[in-house]
Amino acid sequence: AEQAETLLEDMITKGITPTVNTYNQVINCYKVHGEFDRALMLLKKMHSSNVSPDIGTYNAIITTCKQKEKDSSKSLKVLDLLNEMKTKG
């Protein structure tokens, strides 16, 4: 996950605009390692970079949440994500 994140940052530094697929690949790396909070941070970065997440983005983040121990705060964040998906289509 660290290497994928570093590659993403290098792209941005070099002026290459990451696509939703680029972000999704990094989020999938987080999913493999169960790094839910980092996946959420990257989702926020996508929003601030005007990159619209797609169903793959949300699916990967929600799957990441369920890989870790039960945590009610994470469950609430997942509900927020589901609401965001509804409102943004």
C-alpha cells in the first residue's frame, strides 16, 4: 500500500492527473491490508481533487471496513458512504 501511495504522490508531483481508476487501485491496496482509515482519507483527497468516485471506489472502501474488527464508528462511516452514493448517483 505504501508503494502505491508513493506512486500516486509522484504522479501528482509530476503534474499527472490521477483518474478514478488510479485512485481505485490505491484504495484496493488499502483493502488488501485492511486500512479503512487510509482509504477514507484517499476518498477525501479524490473529492478535493475533483475526481468523482465510482461504484468501484465505494465497494473497495466498504469491503475494507468489513475486514477489520467490528467498530461502530466505522459502521457509521459506511452508512455515510452509502448515503453519499445515493445523493451523488
